[in-house]
Amino acid sequence: MTSSVAAAAPSPILSPKVVAAPPPLKAADRKVVPVVVAAAAAVDEVANEMHVLAVDDSSVDRAVIAKILRSSKYRVTTVESATRALELLCLGLVPNVNMIITDYWMPGMTGYELLKRVKESSKLKEIPVVIMSSENVPNRISRCLEEGAEDFLLKPVRPSDVSRLCNRIR
Amino acid sequence: MAGAALRDQLSALLSSMFSQGLVDEQFEQLQMLQDEGGTPGFVAEVVTLFCDDAERIIAEIATLLEQPIVSFDKVDAFVHQLKGSSASVGAQKVKFTCMQFRQFCQEKSRDGCLMALAVVRNEFYDLRNKFQTMLQLEQQIQAYDHKQQ
């Protein structure tokens, strides 16, 4: 069927380069358009997907850090203690962890101790470890960095902090 | 109530929460995360976690302060936790009160701590009420929008 635009003789100045859109389908004729784009995006996601292990005893902070990471398309596993994190890592229950992000101060094992254990382990030492803390204590920060922490983030953690971080580690 | 009126109410509520310093930029960041991700319910989830947490901590602190001999270290640890989660959710006023509360813990002042506890409790209840109204309005708006489709 010809569109009304094509029927008019185009003048040299106004000849349309863009083909006129077909008239809209009636509701009954509308078909569902297969969503090819989504499939491609999903494949992308898996290929680029980083798996982050987030450790924090605060349920609020776990929810926030998980959301920030997932918004950047990372897969996130959250745990509430460093002991649990080590268990999962050593037992191979969280395979392919690309990064560990942990609160500094937690009851039981601290994030600093977790950092040391990870760096002492031949199996785990290559995994970058990021420490989060609500307190800006220079000694603490330098001790963590000396022990091999990838970075130190001050809480409350912002999306911009995390995206900067993940871009470096990728 | 019409959708526009509900939205106006929600907007006015959020405006006043920000201008009164009840919530700060961190809360705004959480709202943005929710909007960008297209995941309604994130703010509700975090707010609920915060309120549950705060309620528990306030009760623990109250119990500790009732003891004949107060363990100020333990009180301080709880206040530190509350300060942390209020900072993470953007509950600015509660966060600031926690900072002052920690001073009283350092000074080992039972009276100071009891006073700070009363203030933090009031501020938390006030904030919780506003959060609850906010979530109710959001639900009403969603329900209204859904009906319109």
C-alpha cells in the first residue's frame, strides 16, 4: 500500500530522505514484537558479569551495597559475617568471586582479619578486597592498604564510589 | 483520591522531610537507585530494615541504661550501629543525635545517655511516621495508576 507522502511529487528541495512510517495497525492486528534486544543484553550481562561477595553485619548496609552493585550489573552474594564469608570461600560455595567488599568493624572476625586471611591463602589471595568503614581513621586506612586491600571506602557508600572502584578492577 | 493529588501530597511530604533535615542526600541517592533500576520497593525495603534495626537497638540501649552498673562500652557499640544504619539510609537527624550520644558514652554519663536516648527515640518515631506515610502514599499512587491502565 502506498503512503500518502510518496503519492505527492517531491520537490527538489523538500524530497524526503526518510520513508514515511506505515499507518498504525489497528489494535486487533497488533502482534507482539519478539524482543531480540533483551536476549543480546542478557548475553552481554553474563559475559561481563562480575561476582562480588559483600560482607556486612548491618542488614541496612547489606541491602544498600547489594543494590548499588546490582544496579551496575554485578552479581552479588551477601553474608553477614567474615567467618561465614571465609567458610563459603574455602568450601568453594561461592565460585568465581571477582571481588570481596567488606565492612571493617564487625562483631567476631573483623574485615581487617578477613583481609589478612584472604591474602594469606594461596587459593584466595588474588581476589581484590575492598574495606568499608564509617570512620575515617588514617591509621586504619593505611594498615588495610598495607595488608593488601584494593581500596578503602567511607560509609555511607555511594553509587559513584562503587562504579569508580569496579572500573579499576575490571 | 485522584492521582495528581496523591502525587502532590507525596511530593510535599518528601520536600518537607528534606528541608527539615530529617533526610539527606544519601536518601536521595537511594531514591535515584530505585528509579534508575526500575525496581520499585527498594526504598521501602531499606526503610523497613532501618526501622526494624533502630527499634531493636533503642530497646537494647534502654535495657543497658536501666542496669545498676551501666556498661558504656556496650551502649556505645549500639549507638555506633544505629549511627551507621541511619547514615546509610540518609536519616540525617537521627545520625547527628547518635554522634552526640556517643559523646555522653565517652563521658560515661548515665543522665546524658538517658537524655540522648529520649531524643533519639522521638526523632526516630517522627521519622518512622513520615516513612510510613510516604510508603502508604506510594502504594496508593501505584494502585491508582494500575487502575487507570
